[in-house]
Amino acid sequence: MKKRYLQLLTTLFLTLVMLFGLVGCGSDDDSTAVGPDGVLTGGLTPGSIQQDSIVGSWVNTFSLDPFSDADQIPQEVLDHMHITSLSFQCLWNFEEDGSMVVNIDEDSLLSAYDNWLEDYLNACEIYYTEYFENQGTSLSEVLRNSGYTSFRELLDLSALEAQREQLRASARDDFNQSGTYRTDGDRLYLVKPGETEDDYFTFCFENGNLILTGSSKGDPNNLLPLTLTRH
């Protein structure tokens, strides 16, 4: 079971790595000198339509397939699982001065993990209940004879809690992105310190939402378009 939980964490992490990998841009200089086209090199043109529209807080929701590696779960367990997706949110904050922060909503990420884990453990308990009934005994009798009072007492829940804390720590430390941003037409540059400004998202607005429609690096993992709503 432990291997399966680690695979779930890996799926969550890789999604975020792939998202931020779509833009590998940055600048050592966070100044806001005006370029020849009138666009601030470290931020947005004051009063521009793009600035007025983008400035503020946004949120987007990722929905992942909880069974992307279902071959690791016995079909008898899958038959008793009901969860259909793993959903968590990313928060995007664009300031008027051109600074920006992108991070994971920790509560929604942990909730997604907890919901999947609860569904999986319930399905396992149902599976073993049916298995022992077919053997002419019962799960409760097996547990009692083995000195356990519940099915979950059999499991190493302390290890699961440690993995949950690992997920929380990664949400705080590994996937908080900060730097500066600027727009140029329909291009949104997310500028992380220490790199060069080469890559960008293309974007548009639709029904009050900010839509990231494409990336200069392409979209090999089909994460786009990404819809951001006001937060």
C-alpha cells in the first residue's frame, strides 16, 4: 500500500512541476525601466488594459485522474472505490508593481489526498471483508484472533501521516513561485530571479476569467488551457 501512496504524491508533484516548467523565465534585475516599446521590463505598463485586468488574486483548479496508475490496485479494490478525481487549487497573485506569487492552496491539496486515502482504505476493508467471508470466516474474527480491534489498526498509519506532512511541506517549500511578471500583447511573462526572460504563456480574458491558452514551450502534458477565476 505504501508504494501506492507514494505514487499518488508523485502524481500531484509532477503536475505542478510540469505547469511551472511551461515557463522557464526570470531576471536578475527586478527594476522597472521603460523599454523602447513603452513596456516596463520588470512589470506592466502603468494603466494598461492588461495591468488593470490581471492585477489581483486568481485561483485555478487542477483535477487529476486518481487512477492514472490503476494497475497497481487490484480490480477487486477498484470495484469498491467511488472517488472520481483529485482536485486541488493553485493561487496566483499579481501586484500592481509587477511582482507576483504563485502557490498551492495547502488545504485543498491535503483535502484531495485525504479524500482519496479514505476512499481507498474503505474499499480495501470491503474487499477483505468479502475475501474472508468467501473463506468461511470473517474479517472481524481474523482481526480478533490476531489481537487487533479494527482493520486500520493493521496498517502503518504513522507512515501515512508522515507522508501527509511531506506533502504539506512540499506545498509550502517546493511549489511557491515568486518573482515579477509583465505582458506584451497576448503574452504573459512570469519572471523568476536568476534566469532569462525567454518563455511565456499566451492568454486572453473570457467572461471575467483569465485564460492561459498556450505556452512558448508547447504543452506536451495537456495542462492548457488553464482557467483562472477571481479569488
